[in-house]
Amino acid sequence: MVNFADILAEKKAIIWKEVQAFLPTEGPLDFVEITREYPARQGKYGRGTLVLLGCEAFGGDPSKAVRTAAAMQISEDWILIHDDFEDDSEERRGKPALHKIYGNELAINAGDALHVLMWKVLLANRPVLGDDLTFRVMGEFQRFLEITTRGQHLENSLTFLDRVPLEQLDYSHYEQIVYGKTCEYTIAGPIRLGAIIAGADDRALEKISQFAIPLGKGFQIRDDILNLVGKGSAYGKEIGGDIFEGKRTIMLIHLIKHTAGDEHARVLEIMKKPRAKKTEKDIEFIIDLMKKRGSIAHAEEMAERYAGEAKAAFNKHFPGLPNRDAFEAAIEFFAKKRMA
């Protein structure tokens, strides 16, 4: 089988070169340094890679999708800056979160600067794609980014404002969050962007969504599992960070449903604490209990189920793609068990 890590490395080099061409080189004081910080840390480039693969899959010229892939990557960087601030995260890509280094005000402004830059890159598609296709691509960006902000609103409302009490949480709440903030933004949107550039019609885009949405659900569950059992620096984020931040994950919902008495009360007590008052012992208690009560195993089963749904839908709708092997490797990478 094709190794998706090799595909990522190949596409990343191409996309990063394009990203660099648009990053700021001048500005007041340390504007350039702060704005370039997250892009320079270079994540896996999974979303940008899917843009290029989507274009190849539908017979397009992937060189015409590189600029869009660069915009996709820049979108990830500004969203992560804002997300890390909202969650008060400690780490991102193995280093301190931007607001921990430069303060909230400058970090948010850097996110805003990259947001503006993303649209600048998309507008710069006009000599590459022509006006009609450029604006169709921008329309797709608007579509999935709007869904993403709604998903983020829901998660923040449940996590920080406790709009639905912990005891009343259900798996449907998690699915709504994941669809909003992950499925469209991380999987479906990028592939659809590449397909749009290749000239795919609306019917083909809908078929993409039918396998990409369950793939996105599986990916997010795997990411949540890694937050508990990942390999620290290889994972690139704070282990147990989701518990510190009070994230409503599949594992937490399962744990609340499968504990009783003093144990149940202790889980609720810990999860209702603000981040600053949670201790390492609190986090260890929750993770150990998730293992004992089968919460992590339950999440693993759900991720496998979604991966199976994604593969079945992919096989049904796209049996003859020219880069089928690459997509099969992507499904394995995004939704199958991994440790980093």
C-alpha cells in the first residue's frame, strides 16, 4: 500500500514553497516574526495535500491547485491561533501556543493578519484559474468556514458556558460539534476544492461529502484519543489537554454514562473545575478511569465504524479514480489507529 506519510512529505514541500511566497516580510516591530510563527512550525499539511489529491482525482492539473492548497494551510494557521487562545491551550506543534509567548492581544492580531492573507492568496488565483473558477473556490471556502465557526460556537457554548449540563450530554452533541469543526473543514472541504478546480460538478461534490463526512468523524475521534494516549512531543499538543480544557469528547460522554456513585460525582467535580484549578492528578484520574470503564475502547470502536463507512462510500462512488491508492492511504491515515 502507498504510504500516506510519503505523500504528505512530497506535497508539503510544494505547498510550503507557495505559502512562503505570501508570508509578510515587513511590518512594525515584531509583526513579521509573530505572524510567521505558526506557518513556520509547519503542521502535517493534510488539508493542503487533500486539495491536490482532489484535483488529481478528477483529472485536473494539480499545479493549478497549489495556490488554493497554500490558502488552505494558511487558514489552518489562523484558526489554530484563535482556537488556542479560546481554549487557553499550552502547546501547538511541540512548542508553546502563540498567546503564551506573545500575549493574547498580539496573538489574536497575528491570527487576523493570516486570515486576511488567506483571502489575498485566494484572490491571487485569478491569473491561474480565471475569475469564474477563482470565485467558485472562494465560495467553497466561505461555505465550509461558516460551518466551522458554527461548530466552534457549539463546542465553546457546551465547554465554557455549560449550555447543556454534563449529565445531559449525549453522543449527538459530539457529532454536531465534529461535523461543524472537523468533517467539512478538514476532509470534505479540501477534497471538494481540488475537485472544483478540476471541473467537477455538484453531483460529484456531493459524492465526495458522502465518504468525507464519516472520514472526518473518524479522524476527530482518533485525534481525541491521541490527546489522552499519544506520544507527547510526537503528538505535538499537550497530553490530556482536552480534559484540562473541559472538551466534550466521546470518551467523556461515555465515562459520564458509565460511572455511578462517588466515582461519578468525582468525574463531574473534576470536569466542572476551570482549567487553572485542575491538577495533574485530576487528569490522571480521568484518563485511568476512561481506560477502566471502556471509554477509550468505545471511542476506538466508533472510529473504526466511521472508517468503515468512509471506505464503503468511497468504494461505491469512486472505484476508478486515477489516484485511488493515494485516497485509500488517506483513509487509513485519517481514521485508522495511530500513535502520533
